[in-house]
Amino acid sequence: MSRLDSMIRRLTAQKVCIHYALDLISDLGGPILELGLGNGRTYDHLREHSKGREIFVFERKPAAHPSCTPAPQFLFEGDFRDTLTGATGTLKLPAAFAHCDIGSGVSENDRALARAIAYPLNDLLISGAVVLSDQELHVGQWRSIDLPNGVSEGRYFLYRKFEERS
Ligand code: SAM
């Protein structure tokens, strides 16, 4: 497969998964969290399709085009490891959906980052929230859910947060 085809396949899968996740949260209130602004592509797409939900973006070094950069009150600038824990007091409501597009391509670093952010991210989510991630995340209160048709296993990871039963 050419690199062009591979990129088209990856971005198509990302878009399909985002729409699937948005459908899953249609009955839930709460904002969206976008981890990894990058060029602002997925932020812009979420903005267009999230029916006016607030979107809070986390990014170490915002460098997207200004039209795809959130207003300052919706942007947590800095390392996820610091900003996620600091965000708890800022969100008026826990989030219904987190989209994590955080991979660097260096798998050892990506795994360490995924381990570090999983629980701080969980603390920002409402029960029933959906997490779509390009990295595998492990949180006791989350259950994996099947990816939408046509998306290969392991390309993305989809989770739903459930309340722990005592
Ligand atoms: N979703 C973006 C888009 O569609 O344009 C692409 C995101 S890009 C794959 C990953 C982004 O995560 C980069 O902008 C990078 O700076 C950010 N990032 C990676 N590790 C981070 C960390 N530890 N803290 C904050 N931002 C981080």
C-alpha cells in the first residue's frame, strides 16, 4: 500500500471513529476534551460536528492556524501530565468524550505517556463518557468497546467509563 493510501486509510478510520463516538454520547451532557491540537484538524472537525458542545483542548505547544486554535479559556497549554490535573477545577461539567491523538511514533515514549495520563483523564470524565485514543489506555473503570465496522483492531482504542459497583 502506498504511503498516500495508508494515510487516507488512517484519517478515514479516525473520522469514522470520531463520528461513532459522537453518536455514543448523544444522550450525555458535558464537554469534549481534545488531547493533542497538532494542526487542529480533528479539533476543527469536532467543532463542526459536536452540536455546540464546549471543547477543551490540551496541547504542549499550540501551533495550529489561528482559525483552528481555541480561545484561551478553552486551551490548556503545557504538558498533559500537568494540565490534566490542573483542569479539574476549570471544567464546569465532567466531560462526555475525550479524543486522544497524542502519538509521537516513538512507541516507548507513547506508552509511558499513555500510562501517565490515563487516571488524570479519568478524573475529568462523567460516568458513561467515551474515550477514543490512538494509544492503548488502561483504567479500571473503563471497558473496551468494539470499533465501528471497517476500522482495523489496534488502529484506535475505544473505551466507555462505567461506575464502579461496590
Ligand atoms: N489531532 C491533531 C490534528 O488532527 O491535527 C494531531 C495531533 S498530533 C498527532 C499530537 C499532538 O500532541 C502534537 O501537537 C503534540 O505537540 C501534542 N503532544 C504530544 N505529547 C504531549 C504532551 N505530553 N503534552 C502536551 N501535548 C502533547
